[in-house]
Amino acid sequence: MATITQKAQMIYFPHGGGPLPILGDPGHQAMVDFMTRLPAQLTRPDAILVISAHWEESAATLLSAPNPPMFYDYYGFPPQAYEITYPASGHPALAERVAVLLEKNGIPARLDARRGFDHGVFIPLKLMYPAADIPVIQLSLLRGLNATAHIALGQALRELLSENILVAGSGFSFHNQNAFFGQELGAPDPANDAFQDWLIETCTGGFSQAERERRLIEWEKAPSARYCHPREEHLLPLHVCQGMAGAPAKVIFDDKILGKRGVGFLWK
């Protein structure tokens, strides 16, 4: 088998609470600082593929509009939250190629030319690449949120490793809304820490790829798993990235957002 010269880069990061990172919320300062510095750790990509926690479909679906609109998928924020723009172009040819690649690997896929960028896309990318001059496509999660299926989704994308693209798993390694707003801000949270430590061990430790994937598939067995993720949509973009990478990650973010610890990873 020919060796793939890897050009693609994969990242998993927390995208914060709705539009708050852009609106100057102090609880997001560590995330904002991280996102604005992150491109310095990356090779500038020719295109960006985002797997956002905020899109679930019955079949893997790719945003394929040439100029996607904004999709303000949050509510109850000040008017300026609905004036945020991110006018990056889409990449219909790449979206179609990814769909074909998924189908070739037995994963039903389709294109959506109407949906816009949700905040899992435009919030982090506005911080990372504010000029919006890199084409962006988005890939949905799979309804049912099966961990094995999302590892397989990443594995099906491995042919893209030879291309200069950035694959971004946009979620949050801690996503318990009641804990964000129902506990004293910044109070010690050993349960939060236990799961973040387990994620770091899993993604960066000296496991085989098969063992790493097994741990992620059985993530509910991890310490405090369901406390950190009552629903796993913000975790599964990591599964896609890890399945695609087929290798250990390095930690690029380990800090607090809204008083809760979250982590981010890079594969390159």
C-alpha cells in the first residue's frame, strides 16, 4: 500500500456558549485568546471542513452552497448577536467529493445547498480567520449519536489526509448546561476534571489506534462521562477527527470556559 504523505490537519476544540465569545463575555477570554493564536500553530489550509455539534441528520449531510448564508441557531441574545457575519465562500466541489467518498465507504451521504453556517462554524472561524478568505464546508453529525458510527465517519475521510485541508471538530469537551449556570463560577469540579483527564489520556496516550477508538466508542464508561455530557453531540466531533487521524493527538487547549474546564486537540 502506498504511504500517504499527510497534509491535512485535524483539530477538536470548544466553540463556547452561543455568540458569547464574539460579544466580549469575560468567561470566554481564555477561549478567545486560544482561537486567535491557533492559526500560528497551523499550516494555512486551502479549505476548511467543519463538523459542528449543532447539525444532526439521518444521513451524513454536507453544506454545498457556493455562498452559504448565516444560520443564527441561538436565541435570547442581544441584537448584535444576530448581526454577526462570516462571508466565507463554500466549496461545492469539495462537498460533492466528500459525499462521494463517504458513499464509497458505505456511509449514505447527501448535499444541502440551502442551510447556512451555524454558530459552531462561524464563531470559532471568525476568531481564527477573521478575513473569511478560506472556503468552508460543513458536515453534519448522524442522528442517533452513535459513537461507533462517528469513528467510522472519520475513517471514511482518510483519503483526504493527503490534501491541504483543515478538519475542525467543533464542540466542547464539557457540555452540561445545568452545571454551567447552576454552580458557583470557578468552583472546584473534580468530576469535570476527571473526564477531561481521561480524554487527554485517551487521545494522547500510548495506545494503539484500535484501543484508542475502543475507549472513545465506550466513552460512557469514563469517569463522570454522563455528568460532562448528558447528551453527547458536543463530544462526537472529536470521534470523527480521531477516526480520520488514526494517530495520537497533542493537547492544544486546557483551560476554563464559563468556569468549566475544556480541552482541545491537534492531529497533524
